[in-house]
Amino acid sequence: MIQQLVLIVHVIAAVVIIGLVLLQHGKGADMGAAFGSGSAGSLFGASGAANFLSRSTAALATVFFLTSMGLTYFSTPRAQSGVIKNIKTEQQAPAATIPAEVPKAEAGKPESKPAESKSNEIPK
């Protein structure tokens, strides 16, 4: 419920900031007004709205920042229990099964030796 309310305030703040930024005139508009351009005749006059628009933009930017942080806070997953309860106790590893005896070569047959490699010899 609170997350939806913060999201609605966030979207409204974003749309109003866009509108306020588009209403403000840039720094180059004053130069155009000096040469008789019509850009100085804005909705609030030549310089009457500079303080109102800039202050309201700053206030809404602060609201936008705070709602962004609030949405981040609400979107993080929460642990269901304490840290100590989540720690698993160490379980003993099962003992490795070692065969009692390694089968030997059958009696009567000579043990086979591995073939010796001649790769260590330097060719002549």
C-alpha cells in the first residue's frame, strides 16, 4: 500500500519536473531579449518567474530523490528471521570408505610392469 503511494508521488513529481524544466528559459534567452527577440515574453514575464520556477524545480527534485530512495528501500528483500537462526550447524562429513585390501595379482602370474617410456632419452 505504501509502496504504491510512493510510486504514484514519484511519477507525478517526474512529470511535473519535466513540465517545469520545459517552462524555464535557458541562459541564452536573455541575450536574445537584448536584441529584441520575442523569447523574453514568457508566461511569467522576462524575469519574474525565475525564482518561482527554479525553487519549485529544486523542491520537486528533492521529492523525486526521496521517493527514489523510498522505492529502493521498499524493493529490497527482507530476511524472514535473524542472522543467528540462519546459520547452519556443521554436519560431520561421512567417513570415506577405504577397501580393506587391494586385490593382488593372481598367484602364478607374474605382475606386469608398466612399459617404460623412451621419451626421456635424447635421440642419437
